[in-house]
Amino acid sequence: MGLGMPFQGTLVWKPETSYKIGGSGTGYLFSDKVLDAKIDFGKTYQELRGISSPSICGYVGTVSDYTIHVEWIAQSITNGSVVTQCLRKVSTGTMPSICIELGVNTVNTTKSYYYMKGCVCKQLNIKASSGGYYVYSADFSVASVTQGTTATLNNHAAYNGGYAAFNKAGHVIAKNTSTAIATIVDGIDVTINNNTTDYYGVSAYKQACVPGACDITGSVDISLDNGGKVFTDGLYTGLTNIYLNMNITTWGKWTFGTARWDGLVIDANTSNDMVKTNQKFIAKTVTVAT
């Protein structure tokens, strides 16, 4: 038996032509820098109890509820960006499905590959702050998991593209691409929740993953310019769009459309810092472009 070791993994994905059909050949990378990939098999058995004994008297197998959580650094990618698979198709309002393969201990003889089909994004988060990189994190519903010692998808070559750094010159967080939100912006955190529901039918395995209402929420750490007058004046009027340009060549320009400020807190205190706030917002639509 060989111990599972860190820093010896692979993670690739590929679009599916239909839900949980899978794929083969060369997959795409999430990024050259994946920070975390975690498969959760969920609860596997429901225990049964009766009045005759304090001990468990039996077990019933539960439905399968596989999920995978992935975190990666946003990178310049010329094709196959996985973030486009985390958003609804504009034409149909449906969610794309992909297959994902996680390799563990891949440089040793004792290795495992977890091949997942029917992966549908439940939630995507985009987060960065001063002095750091933009990090994507996504949770996927998974229809099936197969474990083996050889890979089903071939690993993609490294992209070698630039990474999205928060403080890189030319970076923009603005209203409608040009108007500054505030003099100082120290961070941004946005979550796109697709509110998916898994359906099983009479099978123990997922037969469909259907998106519900789309919730787009976020916050920006900003200076309260003019003592907060700018924000109190605009609190009950349209914020228009929030534009996020990660300043990488491709897959770095987000628009959170028809946005509104969601409340306001003004805190003047003795912290020896400027007056600032973590300002929440909500949005109606989301798009990403190269």
C-alpha cells in the first residue's frame, strides 16, 4: 500500500454533448495552478432503528449524491475556459454539463483516477483582494464517479498564460467599464448561484440536474468617498453594471448587469484608517468575455 501524497495530482475536464454521457481524448485544464480539488461522496447509508434494541437494526442505501469542489487561479486561456461551463446558456437558459477527471498520486505506481460524468456547476465564486490573485472556486453536482488506475482523459499541456493579479496595472473594477466605483477598491467577492436541483426518478443515481433561479450577489471593499455621500445619494437608484476586468489577455472581463447596492453601513471609528465599507450588491445578469 502506498500513501496518497500531495502535489502529485492532475485535473482535467471536457464538455459533454449531453448530460452524463462523458467524453474521451485530451481534456482541458482548469488552470496551471489548481489550489484544491475535493470529491465528496455524500452519505452512503441510512441507519434503521427499532424499539426492540438500542443498536442499529439495519441499513438502507441512500441515493448517490456526489459533488466536487475545485479552486483555481484565474489564468489567460485561449480556448476551453471552464468558467463558461459554469454559466447558463443564454439561448436556452440551461446549464452545460462536463466530465472531470481527478488523478491522485499520479507519479507513483499506486495511483487512482476518479472519472466523473454529468458535472453541472451549482455555484461559482470569484474572489480577490489587495496583494493577491483572483481565485475561482466552483461546486459541481456529479452524476457518477468511476475509480481506476489508468486515465480516461488525457492530460492537457500547460497553458503558460498570465495569472490575474488584483493589483496589476490596468486592472478595472468600475461601473459600465469606465466610471470608478470608488477612489480605493481593496477587494471583490462575487457568487453566482445556479440553484440547481438533482432528480433521481426511481433510480439511485441522478437522472437530471436542473437549474432554478439565478442569484448573483457580491461585495466590494471600498473607500467611502466624500464621507459616504456618493453612496447614500445612489443607494436607491440604479448602479447600472459592475464591470470586472482581471487584466489578463483572455477570459478576464466580467459584467454583472443591472446591479443595485444592497444596503449600506457607514462606520466612523478610531481604527486610524480611512472610512471604508464592505459594500454588498446584487445583479440581474452575468456575462464573461475575452
